Amino acid sequence: MSTRGEPMLTERERGFVFDRGYVPEHLPDYAAAVSGAEPFLHGDYLCYVRGSHLIFVGYSLAEARTDPAEAYEAACRRFRPNTVAVMGPILWLDDRRLENRAEDSCYRLDLPLPKLDSELAYMIRRAEREARASEGTYGDEHHRLLQAFTAARTVGPGHEEIFLRIPNYLKSSRSARILEARRGDELVAFTIVDLGSASYAFYLFSVRSLTDPVPGASDLLFYEMVKMSLAAGKRALNLGLGINSGVRRFKEKWGGVPFVRYESALVRTRRRGLLSALMRP
């Protein structure tokens, strides 16, 4: 039961989201774990609520896409947030109300893959000479590798918080899987994939050793993820955001293409208090 006094997602609603989900924010276990918020279905849209903060996912789950602006206003009336993290293909709000605005695209890879090109096939064979890939379970080794990997990169506070919440996500998720690469007994890379949609698998995290890497380990795990997704009956992989040129090149070399725009921003819905308003010059 929600701390707000109303039910969160019912099993029926979870089934609806599973049947229609196509972006990572449509994975309730994932989004709830990394945000620390509770999931709610609001019409054809998912929301997540943490205290007076609302996350509004402006990607409609309906076959005939409904208006996100109307749903957003209704969600604000329902949850009465002080702040809203809003995202969608196009933000409909006045630019003057938006803080921390960001733009990107989500990438998709349709399944099954065509025949691998020679470069990818070589990198997979190269990795297989040193490492073996298998499904694994998150443990201390994975946590140490994750900490070392993120410490060597400049990540914003929001991303750092997400990385810190990965263990909680993996414990709570019904559909997350870990694929790992080991050289002997040594963990050298792992990938987290989520199978929590009828049509899509989601490529969420890829972590590798930076001090003693196996060339091609990320490609090897990506290929294993493709095979896992096909075996689970998925028709596409959501590869997540482009993020930067290096990430985009990796996704594009596998055939990933942008398929939905992603815009996000923070909105403050509560104005200054009455006393401060009266004291304005």
C-alpha cells in the first residue's frame, strides 16, 4: 500500500504496462528503485511519486497516443507536487518554467539481427579467446567493479545516485538479468538487461574493468544480450539514450537507430509563499 493512502500499481495495471512499455521509464521496478519513488498509473501515463516530488513520464501507453499536456495537468492536481521531473518526446510547457532542460534520443535495435559484419564478429571472437560469458548474480565483485568504473568517470549527481541504487533495483526487479564476462574466475565486465516488456528488452548498464580489460568484452556481452532477448520473444532492444559520441558510436555500430526523442526538465509548481510575495518591491 502506498504511503499516500492509495494503491500503487495493481497486477492488472502492471500487465497493461508490460504489454505496452517501450522506454526504460515504463519499467516500474527499475524506475521506482533508481528514483526512490512509488509508481502510479495515471490514465495512459506512468508517474512516480516521492514526497512532494512527481516524475511524469510523458510517453503514452495507449495505442492511440493521448495528450500528455492534459494528463500532466491532471497528475499535478492529483498529487499536488512542489517539483516535477517531466520527460517526453516534446515538452509542451513554457520554456520559462523549465530548469535543467536536456535533449537526446532513445536508440532501438530491431530483432533479429542481420548477419554480423566482419568487425563485430572479430571483436566477439577476440573476447572469447580470453573470457567466457554467462548469466550471473550481482555480488561484491560486481559492486567493486561498478564503483571503480564510475569513479573513473565524471558523472552528475543524478547519475551517481542511479548507480548507487543498482543493487536495490536488482533485488526488487522481477525482470532484470545480469550477463557477465569472466577471465578464469576474474570478473572483467557485466551488462544489465531488463526483459520487462512484451516487445522490448532494455539495455540499461554496461560495466567493464578499466585496469585489466578484455578487448571486445562489451561486444561479447551485447551479443549474448541479443540472443537472450530473442529467446525471450522480444522484437527489439531499447538501447537507451545516446548520451555522448562514444556511446552513440557503440550503439550505432550494432545497428541501433534513434526512434523516439527524449526531452526532460524540472518544473517548480509551487510559487513563493504569500509572505515573500507581499514583501516584493
